[in-house]
Amino acid sequence: MLKQSGEDAASPWHRGELEMQRSLGVVERMDGPGRNFVRKAMPEQHRAFFPMLPFVVLGAVDAKGDVWATVRAAQPGFMSSPDPETLEVLLPREPADPADAGMEDGAAIAMLGIQLETRRRNRLNGVIGRTDAGAFRLRVGQSFGNCPQYIQPRAAAFVRDPALPTTLPPLRFHEFDARARRMVESADTFFVASYVDRENGERQVDVSHRGGYAGFVHLGGDGALTVPDFAGNRFFNTLGNFLVNPRAGLVFIDFETGDVLQMTGRVEVLLDSSEIAAFPKAERLWRFTPVNIVLRPDALPLRWNRRSDV
């Protein structure tokens, strides 16, 4: 377990993020951006952005401490911001979604709004306030934007009323079947959730985008996923969380069928490994070993087409 120093306690970053920044010698350089860009409320452009979206990526932690990432869709306008500290989300409970178990009243949650066609993305985390099964209110803990790097542009369209759930049941297993393996091995995009419990007792959940060339995730014969980490903003929210709490939740989308592949498990960060050279432009790697895997056929009412004009 990493220890927190007095210097760390005054930093905008937690001890895992700082450890990652120290590995590159950028702690002092990242102090200012952390204070300037990681906000406790949404700026106006973020408040206008979320209501435009037809889907959102969520990260949540169940009662066992397992973290799950998920994608939920609805007609644009299902999210709205009555004030800079609040996002209201009109989404019904979804028992087939393993992440739903972590969306109780008072639970910590993370949210990523991403518009694939424009390559815009903004992140939130905070605490759920829930009064019924059809909606919740997110009280903002952190709000910040991300650059468009590694986002593969796609245009989305609904193929059915998003209020009508799929009739196909989820498939649950501990090892990849052929269908799930194909989704991982052909992916150029996935999303990852992680979390830490801060020194003040607050839980901080994060969910983020990962993208690259098709097949950039390597699925080994032992069922472990090796993921390259490319140059980014040096925030290290995800990898910093991994150093403190080596748990992760991943979600892959089949953009042509609406299938969703979710998994939760353990993760290891590889800062110095001979394997890094096998992944073009990778600066480091992380390895994820799934414990539970859920494949939800036709879970999303959206289908995406690749765009070549961006």
C-alpha cells in the first residue's frame, strides 16, 4: 500500500496519481493543472454538453467492492443540470446490468460523457441521490474535460425505442467464449472504471475511455488482457487508482450489434517491462485478469458507423 506524505495531503492528486507522476518526474508540473482543471462544479460548456448525448458511460462499485463499467442509452435530454453542482439523470434501474447494483442512494459513481462523432469528452464523479427507480441526481465531486486523443470517430443512430429493453438474457461466465474473445481482440475502443477510498473516507470512482488501433488490446491464452498506455494528459487518474486499489471494470461495445461485454477483476501496472516494446507507441502497460464476465446481447438500442471525415 502506498503511503501518503504531508506534501501529498496538500496536493490536488491522491497518492496513486502522485506516484505515477513521480515515475515521470512531472509532479510539480502537474500541480497547477490539477488545481485549475479538476473542478468541484461543472463549467457551463459541460452543463450544455451532457443533455445533448444519447448515451453515457458509468462506473460503479457493488457491495462486494467489485467495480463495473457500463454504457446506458436514452433519448438526448435524459441528462440535465439544474445548477453547476448537480446533474439529473433519467435512467431506469437495469437488473441485467451488473453495474446497476452499485447505483444505490448515497453510492459513489463516475460518469463519462463522450460524443464519438465530434471526439469530445468530459468526466464527472460524485455521489448519487436517489428517490425512485427511474432517476437519480449526481452531486458533483470532480468535473474535468479530456482531449480528443485516441477517440475513433463514429456516428450513432437508434434502431429501437431506448425505453424498450432487449428481450435477450445476459450471459455470465468466468472465461471468454469465442464471441467475447472476438469483441476484445477486434476492439479499437473500450472503457475502464476504477476507484480509491480517500484518506478522508470518501470513495472516488473514475471511468475513462481507452482507444487505439484495432486489436490494440492483447488477450492472452490465460485470459488476461494486456493494455498499452499511450502518452496522455499525465493526470493518471486510472493508473493512479490501480496503484492504490488494483481492481478494474472494463466494458467493450460491439458498435454494429449493440452487444455489451462487461468484466470485473484485478489489475497490475507494468511501468518497466520488456513487453512494452511489442506495443507501438506504448509508454507502459497494464494487465487485467477478469474474475467475472457478463455478455449482454443487444443491450444498447444504438448502432454506430465509423466516420472517415474527421
